[in-house]
Amino acid sequence: MYRIAMDNMLIWNIVLTFVVVPIGWWANQIAAEVKRLNILLNMTRENYIKREDHSGEIGRVVDHLVRLEGKIDKLAEKK
């Protein structure tokens, strides 16, 4: 009787080990991935440019392009 109980307990422990350990490993991998994504999201937020800043920068680029266009027109008129 004692041997049967030990065998059943041993089998149960082996089954639990093969079920619980992979679930624990999977949960650990998911937690690590969530942490990595959280770090990437925070980096994205730090590097994000606001709409007002973007509009100002685009305005500067357009102003420079207009100046270049004017210079090109002057060069074309000279020839």
C-alpha cells in the first residue's frame, strides 16, 4: 500500500514538474518581453516630436527651400 502511494505521488510530482516548469518559463519570458517593450515605448516617448515643434521645423525647411528656389531662378535668369 505504501509503495503504491509513493509511486502515485512520484508520478504526480513528475507530471506537475513537466506542467508547472514550462508555464513558469513562459511567464518569465512574457514578463521579460513586456519589460523590453516598456523600455522601447519610453524611448519612443522621449524621442517623439510634438506637433507644434514639427510645424515649426517644417516651416523652416519650407523657408529654406523658397530661398533656394529664388537663388536657382536668379542663376537661370543670368544664363
